[in-house]
Amino acid sequence: MSAMMHHLELGDLTHLEASQLRRRLAELIHQYVRERSVALAETILCYIEALCLHPDDCREAEQLCAYRRLARHWRCLADVQRLREQQGDQGWQS
């Protein structure tokens, strides 16, 4: 993944269809399993937030709550990974 993809702004994602956002989100999560990084976790978070704001997605409160919980989870993962990287701990990486 290019460094540019790691620095997406929410506005950059607004032109995508909800199905494209969900498909790319799934790809990013699979990538995170292989190569954990703060930037990747934050990119995933950006996609989740874009889905929360998407007019064709999250019409139901239950779905929005699920995305919000997922966003909290990825925010936490980014914070944990940031601490690991600052401490020089590779954590789960091989």
C-alpha cells in the first residue's frame, strides 16, 4: 500500500459507492492481519468513518451503532500499535 493511501482524508472517500468502501475496508483489514501499522489502522478507521457518513449506508440506527463500535475498536488498535512502535516492540509481527 502506498504512503498516499495511508493519508486519506474523509473527503477523498465521498465519491466512492458504499459497496466499494466496504470491499476496500475488508481488503485493508486482511492486510492489517499481515502487516500491522498505525497508518494502516488509521486508514481502516477512515474507511469506517466514511461508511458512517455515507448517505446510502447506515440508514438504520443499529447499523450506525455497529460501525461506531467498530471505529472505537480500530481507534484502540491504532493507539496500541502506536505504543508498540514507540517502544520498539514489533508485537504480533513475524
